[in-house]
Amino acid sequence: MQLEIKTLDGDAAGTITLSEAIFGLEPRADLIQRVVRWQLAKRRAGTHKVKARAEIARTGKKMYKQKGTGGARHGSMRANLFRGGGRSHGPVVRSHEHDLPKKVRVLGLKHALSAKAGAGSIVVLADAVASSPKTKGLEAQLEKLGLANALIISGAAVDANFGMAARNIPNVDVLPVQGLNVYDILRRNTLVLTKAAVDAIEARFATVAEADAPVGAGAEA
């Protein structure tokens, strides 16, 4: 898959060939959904909490005698059926994380990238470097490129001026290539990759493929 490389000013800067093994897959929504669910579960603070019966600051004295009142027999005002009493089976502080196999996470990222490529929503930039941290100038450049809602992935580190200029632009996110993730890819209309980011992504998946290869694979018999 070939794409044109552009500069921030909208000029052509050559072409680049994207790996079919990463950007040319048939997207599977189920894999992408599993990874997004895993990501969002890890983000949850899990600090929601209600008071149970034992935590209510109320007397534990028996309300009234057991028999002879003509009413139900109760022993404590802290019971859950009374106003101000404890809550039964309410939320408690806990982690919402769950496991997801590494291979599924890798596949989910590949399928998210392939979904963007298949929709024609990937733009490749020569670099993401700004001469000054001025939002107005960068906003004009992105407008010229038609990037109103985009995730921009730079190289190993985000250029300081570019990052400062972009952080006040609504619906534009900037991440280093290490921060590339399925959820952020899907929440923006366009995925913008620098040439350095494309090289790093392909190198990253090549390393994962080598690590997952069985021992002795490719060796001569």
C-alpha cells in the first residue's frame, strides 16, 4: 500500500509503502472491541464506595421489644431497609482490570490501523516539528491539510514546540509512537503518522513477530 508523504505546509515529499501485514488486514470488529474494553477497564479508578451496615454511625441498640408491638421484629436501625441505614451489596473499592492475551492486543492494534488505512483515513507527514510553540500557526497548517479531528503520532519523542502548539487545538491529540493505542486511534477521524512513526511501528511489529516465532522456525532441516 503506497501513500503520499506530505509536509506540514501541504507539499508533496515523496511516497511511502505501508506493510500489508500491518495496514492491509481485513478489520475484525470483535478484536478491536476486546482491546478497547480492556483499555477502558484499566482506566477505571474503581474508587466508588457506599457504606455497608457495619460502617453506619448509628446506635446498635434494639429499637423496641421483640414482641407485643404488632409490627415487624427489628434489632437495629442500621439495617438496610431503614432510611439512613447501610446499603446491601453496594459497590466497593476494587480494580476493574482483566487479562487480555498479548497476541490479541497486538492483533487489535493491527486491525485498528488496517481499519483506518482501509477507510483512507491515514495521512503520512515527513515530520511533526514546529519552529515555534504558536497554536495559531499550527492550526492554519492543519486546516490546510484538512485535519480537523486527528490523532498525530510523532517519532520516539514529541517535538516540544509542536506539542505545545497542538495542545490547545480541540479534537487534535499528539502522542509519541510508544503511546499508539487502539482507543485513541478510533476516537479520532484521521490518523496522522510521521515517517519516523511508520518505521518505528513496522520495526515494533517485526520484533513481536520474531519473539512469537517458534524455536527453530526458519532453520534448515
